[in-house]
Amino acid sequence: MIHRPNSPPVPVRALPSGLVDVARACPGVFVDLAYRRPDNVFGRALYRCNHAWLLAATAAKLVDAAVDASAHGHAIVILDAYRPLRIQRAMWELHPDDDFVAPPSRGSLHNRGAAVDVTLATPDGGALPMPSDYDEFSPRASHRWDGGPIDLVRRRELLRAIMERAGFASYHAEWWHYTDRENADKPLLDVDPCCDADDSREADRP
């Protein structure tokens, strides 16, 4: 079930790692994490819950994107956000292709809480088609692909414009992936916010 936060939001306290719960920090955003279910590209459930987390500064940019999307008659759906480093290792073992999965030795901005995978939906969270499925590792996933129906290409470009106006950077090979480069220097994290954050650890990597 897609989770949508209550509105208005309540004050949000960041975890010691700096992460905040997107459902509380970003009113109007839906959360539907693809990796909590087994029917994803990796063929197994990788997350235990449907809570998305981001660094507080990155979440603030997402708030701006959500407002912009609403002005265009759409809502934003979070497909992935902060990703523990241990999950990055599992993904790399299952699909070691650095065009689509960052090697854990380098890490991803997802592992820093500074990247988010998103799509557009109707205001009530209904899925809207894009030129490719999420995590479709093919040329159709690229921002450079223009061979699909024009309405889907325009929707992809609208999403890109919304996210870039909010301060995110796009990635040419994945229409869904956006990064907050202002937080690219934050440490790699290996905490599990859905468990007990105080008992989890942060990766001691630069």
C-alpha cells in the first residue's frame, strides 16, 4: 500500500545520522518503495518497511519539488531514497553493472541519503506511465530516449524540470534518479532507520 503523509506535517527530528522520515518531512509526497517487494529487478525484497529516509537538506528540496508537481496537477512518488550500504552490496552482487548500480567500494549518493528515485502520479497517487518501467536497464530508461509516445516523453521531461528546479541533478541513464550534489560529500551510511537507529552503525568511510 502506498503511504501518504498526513497534512500539515508535524515537526521532524533528524536521527543522529542526519536522516529524516520523508513521509513526515515532505507533505504531499507518496512513498512506494520498490525494493520492499520481491517483484523488483533484483528478484527479492531488500527492505523490511515502506519508510523512505533522506538527509534533512535533501528532503527540503523534495518539498519544493512536491509543491511544483502539485502546481502541474501531479504528485511525486518515492520509489527509493536512502539505501543502507549493506543493501548496496547486495544489489551489486545481484547486478554488477556500474551504469545502473554503483559498486559498494565507491558507494552511491543513495547511501548518503542524498539521492532519490521518483516518478509522477495523479494527485491521489495513481501511477502514470513513463517511457520505461522503473529499473528497466535499457535505452528506454535514458533521458536521451525519444522513441516512445510523445506524451510519455513530455511527462519524463516535466519530472526532470520539476526536480532540477528544486535543486536536484538528473542522471542521463535513469529518468527516475535524482541527486542532491550539495550533499555529495556526506559520509556513506549503513544504518537501518526502520529498526533501532541507536543500535545501527554508520559506515566509517569518507
